[in-house]
Amino acid sequence: MLEAKNISKQFSGIHALSNINLTLYPGKVNAIIGENGAGKSTLMKIFSGVYTQYEGQIIYQGNSIKFSGTKDAENAGIAIIHQELNLVPYLSIAENIFLGKELTNSFGMLDKNKMNNLSKQLLERLNFLIDPNTKIENLKIGQQQLVEIAKALHTNALVIIMDEPTSAISDKEVTNLFSIIAQLKNEGKTIVYISHKFIELFAIADNFVVLRDGTNIAAGLMQEATQESLIQQMSGRELKVQKKNLDTKSNIVLLSAKGIELQHPTIKLNMLLSNISFSLYKGEILGIYGLMGAGRTELMEVLFGLHPKKSKGTICIENEFKKISSPADAIKVGIALVPEDRKLQGLILNQSVSKNISLSILEKLEKWGLLLIGRKEKDLTEKYISKLSIKTAENNKSVEKLSGGNQQKVVLAKWLATNPKVLLLDEPTRGIDIQAKSEIYQLIKNLSAEGMGIILASSELPEILAVADRVIVMCEGEITANLKINETSEQEILTYAIQKN
Amino acid sequence: MTANNYKNNLNKFQSLIALIILCIVLSLLSNKFFTASNGVNVLRQIAVNICVATGMTMIVLTAGIDLSVGSVLALCGAITAGLLKNGWQFPTLDLFVGFTLLGAILCAIIIGAFLGFFNGLVITKFKVPPFVATLAMLTIARGFTMLYTEGHPISNLGTSFAFIGAGSFIGIPIPVWIATVVVLIAVFITKKTKLGRYIYAIGGNENAAKLSGISINRVKLIVYSLGATLAAIGGIIVTSRLDSAQPNAGISYELDAIAAVVIGGTSLNGGRGSIWGTVIGAIIIGVLNNGLVLLNVSPFWQQVVKGAVILLAVIIDKIGDKKE
């Protein structure tokens, strides 16, 4: 039905996909399996026409095809249902299904009746009996997903790609979704199913393709595979990094967290984090690994005082209880956070390198508690520009003009300037080139050697293995393992990361 | 690199260049324009707008807006006049509190600051968008002005008070001196203090500012309070110049202030712009008004021209952004 031949895709010189070859079969559920960053979403974005620049060939229904955009792919019969649903909440079901393809009567006015009736028929095919005038905001996530599927059916999609469709729905809704998938399969649709959850994959998928580091590693029939063999294939890359010797680590506890909980922002009973307890030692690099939705970022945010009202638990710094209910509190007790998204959370993009670096320690640059002293700021900036070898022509160049790696160094510099005891790093090397990556790894190691405690949350296992001394594995908001790096393996970590499924 | 710098500087000074060109053109068209007395005249006319627009700039830099400044200006002007003339009477207690000039002015400024603080409170604590919160204050403060003045002007406020609006010191009108001091303080705050940095940071990226440990709410409370305080000062100047507090004073002053801010190159999305830019923006508006009067252009056309200039300024700004 749909075949990929030698597909490669680069992002600013980094291979996201290299020579992907795979075949998706009609009337089957085709599972795409891989770790975060293995290239699943990139590949799906190529199939659905989001990315139009790539090498290689897509063979669709026997013909070589190149989509010029998402509309083009949709017309050809490829529909994608994203993890975050793309519906307009304040419009009705029918209005969403027909969005951009509205039917009009002979007067050029919207033909509501016809659209409602057609929507109703589509929804009935999915056993979803509801008034198509219902607004999307009044539907549960699982129901909204059905509307997305109805939308795909309306465009007569032959290939339906589902990206982590069960990540936000209840067990009952999953059962319903599976019966619909089975039905679509019988109608001869090609289903592409992306998920981390093995139980689901074994329950629903017919074929599988394993991706790892942007290449296809294995493919076959699901019934011939085992969970162990799949994990082996997902993770079994050759380790390019040497294991480290852990002998000289101190046993002075720098930070200890007990019973940390975090409520879902809207659904009260839903816990994003529960029962998290751990310690961080002086001079230690503690990795936090988990798949999407495991709660890594949320844990960092709680430690940094970003969820004072929704979270519970105690945090001690050097065995002393500290109440951290705002980032200012966190900074005061010596915690710094390099956030996940440097552009949205880390930097003031239109401001200069030096203004960004000095932002969180301005009071140290003041005279008489009022006047900022340019001289001190200049010294501070120059110190960190040379310490982190930030490549910038001038200190007053605005950071938006720097490369990703240098931007990330500016964020690091800003936080190092606060002289933290504990440095939280959330995906510190996302989207930066290899050179900058290794510089940042080296910096992290140097900082820990100086006695700083570092927590490194990452979705990239090789990163954790290369840098961390110890790893905490999380799954669905809980800690499932606490392992020493030199006594564990990728397979073991991955097994714990998907344990609950 | 140098070409780039050159272009950046050009962007920075484009409103100043526009002002210079405007002045040259007007001097060619009218021989009354380029005279000392006309210059003083223009400055006197724009002094109030400069006060109000300076506060507005700080608010807009945080990506906010304050629509209530015109009404706050009227209310504070009326309070100054009322307290000076009638004092504060409590008929039931048979009590009368009289006010000195300084007392009345301070009282009006404090009330102005409080109104701005209230705006800030609504915006930060209840997460009401600044546009809506200050739109409500626009109506509320105007209503209080009507209630306080009972719809009539309060006039004949005494010569010492009138000096603020009509007097001058070494040939320069007092309102111009006040505006100058206001501008210098605001430039100092925005360029040289922590608060100024925080104002730009919040407008540039509120999320990053929050993660940097900045108390967003406190900064916003301060800028809205400052904005309304400056509106109150503007109200005192207006009242003094007319020797009368008009219940409908200051109507649409918020629009003049926003126009000065925008023409001066401050982005309504926050994080970009300067007080000096706003000063030049206010002067452009003032010169334009003045020039059109000197050229005997109909007041109706003056409004059209002012609107067109605002549009032009924003479009030029957008084109500059795109090129980068």
C-alpha cells in the first residue's frame, strides 16, 4: 500500500532518518516501534506531507509519489491523527468534520442539515451515537479521538496514522478504539499505529517495524515477536560511550525529596506524579529517564517551585527542610533549572547575551540597591562567555541570532551565574549539534567534579548512559527503578521505563 | 556586520529622522513654524501627553495596555480642584478638612496610584486581560469624575495653583519642566535599574522571566501604578492650565498616548521600545497638529492625517522586522 524506499531526512546537518525502507500493508495494523527520537514522528510527518524536503521515494498504491503539502497527502488518502488532537473546541462535531470542506446549498449558504446528516452517518459507523451539533469542548478526549477518526473517514482516507492514540484515554475507551480499529482494518484501511505500550501492540498490531536512531532495524509479524526481542531491537545500539568509574563519589546528601506528588492541572484525581522519593549526592550526576508522559519535566518543575498549589511532598537541601513555592525560592536555596524549551522558557530572545546571562542575578550588580553597574555586568558576561566558550561576536548581540548550541550555553551561563548547589537540566542537548553536545557533556562532568549536584532529565538513553552516575527510571509518574549506571544496561532501563504496560 | 549595524541604527532612529524631515518640510511651508515661540508652544501642548505616554510605554513594554489613563487623569484633576476649592466635608459629622496646595496635589497623586494599583491587582490576581481590566476602569473612573463634579466644571482655583500650568521658569513652561523630569526618571528606571530590566524581560518572554525568579505580579503592579500616577500628574497640569477641572477632561487621551508609544517604535507585543522613542512619537504628533493648524488645514483633516501617520509608522516597523 505504502512503501518507503531509502528515505533520509536531515535537520541542519543532523540525520534524523537515514535510508529507511519499510512497507505498510492494507487491511493490517502496522505498528511502528522505537524509542523517543528514533525517527517515528519525522517519518510520519513525511508520509502526511508535513515535511516535503527529503531524499528517497514513497511508493503509494504502486506509484512513486511526492506530496507538496498536507492537503495533498490528505487528498491522496493519508490521514494522521496526532497525539494532540487538532479540533476546534468551540465548534460542533459536524463543523469540525467539515472544516475547510464545508458543503453549501445552491444559494451558496452552508448546508447544515446535509453536513449534520453525513456526520451522523460517519459517527454511526464508529458506533458513536451523538448529536453532531455537540460542541467539541463538551466531549471527552476519547470521544474527540473518534471525531478525528470520523474526519479521516470523511476524506476517504486509505491510510490512517495514529500517533500514541491511547496516551490520554481510559481503558474502556481503549477497548472501544480497538474494536473500531479492527473494523477499519476489515474495511481494508491501512492502519499505522505508533505506541510505546507493548500490551496494546500485541493486542492490536499485525506487523511491526522497529526504528532506532533513524534507521529501520527490524520488521516482521507481531505474532512471531516477543516483548524481549522487541526491546532488544529498540535499544541494541552499540554503545559508543565508555562506562564510567564510580568510586570517588561522596555520600553527602545534597538534595532529598520525599513523597512528591503532583495533581493533573484540570482532572483532580489524575496524578501526574506520585510517591516520588530520592536523594541526590554532592558531586553526583543523577539521570532521570522515562518515555513520553513519564513525568520527567513535571518532576523538575516541582523541584523548582513551579507547582506550589498542585504539588505535595518535602524537599530538603543539605538535610534542611526548605519550602519552595516559587522559582525565586528555589534560586534562593541554590537550585537552578535549565528548562526543556530554551526558546519558550529559557531566553529573552530579542535581548543581548549579557542581559540574558545577568537576568536572574541583577541584585548582585546593583549599587545602592538601585543602579545597575554596567562594568560588573560586562565582567560577569565575559567570564561565562570564555568559561563556556560561547561563540558570539559581541556581548550585545541578541541571542536569537545565535546557533542552538550557543543559545543553550547562554541559558547554562545564566544559571551557573546564580552559583547553584543543585543544577536541574531538562533535555539540555535537544536540537543542538554534536560539537556543542559534547562540550555540554564535558561541562556537566566538570561541574559535578567541583561538587555540584546535577539532575539530568533526558529522553535519550545514550545521553544518560554517557553522562550520569546513577539513573532513576520513571513510568507514568512513578519511579520504577533506581540503578547505578555501571551496573545496568539499556535493556534493563527500557524494561523499567515501560514496566507498567 | 557594519552594514547590519548601520541598518539597526537606522531602524532605531527612523522616528527621529521622520521628525526632522517633518520639521524641515513645515519650515518650508510656513515661516511661523520654525520660531522659538512656536517651539515652546508645541512643547507646552505635548507636555501632558508626554507624561501619560511615558507611563504607557512602561506598561506596553510588559506587553500590557492601559485604556483608563484619560479617565484617571480627569478624576485626579477634579479631585485636586475639588479639594483645593471645597476641601473635604463630612456634613453628618460637621467636619471640614481644608487642603493646602501641596496636600491636594499629593492626595490626587495617591488616588491615581491607587487606581493603577487596582488595575494591576485585577490583571495579576484575577488574570483579567489588561485591555478589559483597564477598559472597565476607564468607565468607572469617568463615572466617579461625574459623581464628584456633579457634571459641572470646578473653576477659579487660585493663582498659585494656576502657576503649575501657566507659569514658566527661565522661559520654559512649568509643564515642560515636569515632563522633562518625568522622562528622565523613566529613562533611568528603564535603562539603569533592575525594575527596568524586568519590564523588558517580561515583555520579551514572560515564561522565561518567571523561570528566572522574577515576580511577574509585582512588576506589573508597579508599572500599572506608575502609569496611573503619571496620568494623575497629567490631570493636575491640565486642570491648572485651564484653571478649571472639566468633568469630560482627558477623553481619548489614552489613544494619543498609545499613538505616541507606537509611533516611537515600541512594540505592542512588549519587550521592544524605549522612552526616548515615545518622546519623539509625542513630539511628532504635536508638531503635526501644530503644523496643520499653521497651514490652516481643517481640523477634520488633521485627524485623518494623524491616523495615517500612525498606520505608516507601524507598517514601516513591520517591514523592518520582516527584513531581519
